[in-house]
Amino acid sequence: MTSEKESTKDFIAELRQNRANRIESLKNTISELNPEAMLADGFDDSLAGFDSHGRAIYFADSIIQTLIERDGMESEEAMEYFSFNIECASVGDYTPIYMWEE
């Protein structure tokens, strides 16, 4: 039983490390493609990719979920915060893009 638990822990640790490596790789690629690209601070786990101009693309639903889980916001509060303080915050041509999956 213990080896099964250890195996599961090792697998989860490997998944987390792979995710961290993927995020770091995406951030490096975005920086190489467009040194002026803006990133959404505190939402690395929501980074989905980039467009042909090197703008960062984020999963909007994931950002809202982060606001709920990490910051303790209620669902409606998180959606409102995202809408007014993140999605609508334009910082120029290289403002991140926020993608909805549904």
C-alpha cells in the first residue's frame, strides 16, 4: 500500500514539474517572440499560449477560478473583478488576450 501511495505522489510531483516546465517554456517563447509582450502577474497557471504577434493568451475561466481559490472571492465577485480589473485593462498593443473555453 505504501509503495502505491509513493508512486501516486511521484506521479503527481512529475505532473506538477511538467506543468511548471511548460509554463516557463511558454513565457520564454513569448519573451523571445515579443520582448514587449505583457504577462498577467500571478496567473501563470492560466497561461494557454501565444498568438502570431507574441501576445500572451490566458484561459479566462482559469483566472476566475484562481481568484476564487487563491483570493477567497465568491464566484460573482471573481467574475466582476476579472471583467473590470483584468480583461478590460489595456496596456497597449501587447496586452494579453483572454480566451473563454465555453
